[in-house]
Amino acid sequence: MTGPHAGKAGRKTAKEIGVKGAWTLKARGPAKILVGCVYRAESEWADKSILSEKKDRPAEHLAVCEHGVAVGASTRRVAIERAKQSEHWCEKCKARVAAL
């Protein structure tokens, strides 16, 4: 696998974020929930069986919220889209958004 999430540049970004395999971390939405994306093969979830958004193959990337809940994605673009919608796949994120 190649791309900005792999190799020396990817490891540098992950080190800066402080999470193995991470390539982005942001406070998202009005609730400012920390959600990031990781390259699954380089992350702590590498040995987990997490499927992509279509549930048809293993996920290449994951969106992970500050509560430790992760969802799979087939591409970086899909991972970012899913990260922006953590209130749809994490109950704790949903509660924080509802409390606003």
C-alpha cells in the first residue's frame, strides 16, 4: 500500500498525532468531538476484523472517535466522511451532540 498514510511520511504524521497509524485528528462538529482516521494495517486495530462501509471486504482505513469506537472505510475519503458523522455510529458521541 502506498500513499500519504504509508511509509516514512505516514509514520511521522502518526508520531506527531500520537496514535499508531493515524493520519488525521480533529475536533469535529459543534460538540468538538475528537475524531481521527487511521490506516488499519499500521494501527492497533491491524489484527481486528473490521469491515469497510459496504461490509463486503476488510477496511483499509478506520474512523475512530475519542471514545475508542471505530468504523471501517474502504478509502481515505470515506474515512473522513465517516469521521464527520461519529454521532451516527457512537452512542457517546450521539449523546454529546444531543446535549447541545
